[in-house]
Amino acid sequence: MDYNDQIKNRVKRIEGQLRGILRMMEENKDCKDVITQLSAARTAIDRTIGVIVSENLVECVQKANENDEKSMEELVKEAVNLLVKSR
């Protein structure tokens, strides 16, 4: 799968969030603020996973149509399994 610049930028933003959280911890910031930022980072990661899985599914469906390798049902099941594993 080709990871485009948009996906890479999402991960870079998450990386920045995590660095900020670590800095907050080192500065002994209030735990509510740290938890809020951790929750935001987790949400960003979940959304990035969703984007990657959906783009992968589209790519796999296109290839399957060209090559008749797997049925649509199998491809959808694989995508759902990826999402379930990410939880």
C-alpha cells in the first residue's frame, strides 16, 4: 500500500501530540489535562487506522476486480478484522 502525504502528516501530528504530552508530564501538569491530551491522541490514532483500512480496502477491491483473486466478501472480512484488531 502506498501511504500518501496526508496519512504521513496525520502520523506526524500524532507524534507532536505525544511529545507535547510527555512535556506536560515532565512539567507535572494537572492529570486531567494530560488525560485529555492522551484521549485526543488516541482518537487521532483511531481515525488514522480507519483511513488506512478504508484506503487499503478500496485498493484491494480494485486489484481483486482486475485479478479475480479474492471475493468481495473475503476482502470486506479482512478489512473488518483489521479494524477489530486495532481496538
